Amino acid sequence: MSTLRIATTQFALRAESSLDSFAAHADAVVAAAAAEGAQLVLLPELVTTGLLASHRNGADLDAAHIGNVYRTLFPLIADHYVDVMSAIARRHNTIIAGASNIRRAKDGSLRNTAYLFHPNGHVDQQDKLHLTPPERDMGITAGNKVTSVCIEGFNVALQICADIEFPEVSRHLALEGTNLILAPSLTWNSRGANRVRYGAHARALENQLYVAVSPLVGSNGIPSGSALHCTGYAMITTPLDKTFGNNNGVLASHDDNRQEGFITADLDSALVEASRLNPEPPGLKYIRPEFYDSLRTGAVAHA
């Protein structure tokens, strides 16, 4: 069995004047987490949002025009962004996960893509699978592939923000052996933050695995007149059972203060295996896939 020390962050939304400015910010956060022994550092969804301030009209961007800036600015920096983040991972000898950015795929579509930047230069990516109405309005296309990566004996997958609120993919991943889901997020009200939080708890509970959440927090004053204020707090959830012994399903959590920071925790894959072998209901051992199929096909008798 294996252990993995991870850090999950609350990353501050700041006015970043350039990609170099953003890189210095990200480097400082990753460096601090790596100094505490983190082998993997989770950064939030659309971590590059602060770069809206680098637009020539950044201070005057309003809600009516900001969607077009998302469609144009972020894809332009996408390749350089990957190089920058890979360099930070290499510098601190740690994996940087999440940290999504809007890119343009080879087919011309826009994608909200999260990453795993490895210290050896390898990069894995995961497109967001379940889009919000604002993302649809921006013309972003949902992904159709699920990525799972082996890291220090853990089978790790990325579920971006709203993805963690849909149970189907997480159950598929669990049945394929995933024992850690990373959920980078960006939410701008308490309802959204709570959907991610409760989704993380539910997925950990029903699939007997770890879920780590990393939110973007704070505001950079953009768009003008209706500035985005990001909320949520970093946390790591576990199954609610005797094996993990967490009566609230929380392994670690940051203060709910909307300030930049991170938490670290040591994850143990042996606990996941023990939980799955001898679960308290609910548990993967007690699922009834044939019965569920009969519900979908109408073959089950109704009282």
C-alpha cells in the first residue's frame, strides 16, 4: 500500500498584469506547499482568471464583454501557460494538479482543461465534462474522455467543479480502481460552493475514496460593476465509516475565510482498500448494478 502527501489550496484571485506575474504568484504557493513535503499540490479551476487584468481594457471590462475576453485571451496563452506550470513543477519536484485554463483544442473547440504537471515534464489533461450555463454561453465544449493516472500507488482522477456534483463518472472511476479524486473549483456564491462541498462528501461516501477540493477565492474587481467574488474553502473528504474513523467525513479543511492558503494531509491507500473490503453501508460491496439496469430498462416490477 502507499501514502501520498497532498496540499490543496485556496488560491487568491488577484489582478495579474502578466503571465510572469501570475507565474510568480503560483510559484510562491507551490513552493510553500512543497516545503511542507507535498508530493502533489492541487490548484483551483480557472486559476488563470486573475489574468483578465492583463487585458488592455481590463479595468473597464464589464459583464457584457467579459465572455469574449475569456474566449480570446486565455487560449492565446494556453501553450505558454503549460510551459510555465511545468517549469514550476520541475523546480519544486512536485506534481501540480488542477490549475485549469481555457484552451483551444485541435478541432477548434474551446475547452476548460485541468492538468497534472509532473516534475519530469510529462503533462496529463482532463477537459471539464459538465458545463455551467456561463461556460455554455462562452462557447466552451464539454469533454468526452476521462483520465486516470497512477501517482505513488494512487489511482488519481480530476473532476472539475460541477463534475463532482454528478455521480455517474465518479462511480465509473471508482469501479475502475480510482481511490483519489481531485476537484478544482471556481464558485461565486455560497450555493455553488456548497454544491461542490456536498458533492465531494457524497462522492467520497458512496465510492469509498478521497476527494480533495481546491477553490479560487477573493476578487480582483473584474468585471466592472459586477466583480466576481470567488468563495469556498479547501478540504479533503473521506468515506464516513469505521475504517476512516471520521464522523464528519473531513480529513482536513482550511478555515472558511476566503484568504489564500493551503492544507496538507497524508493519504493512505490501504485505508481505501480496507474500507472497500469491509464497508459500513453504503459501500461499493453492496451496490446492485443488475437491479439498477432493470430500473433503466423497465424490467423491474413495480408494487
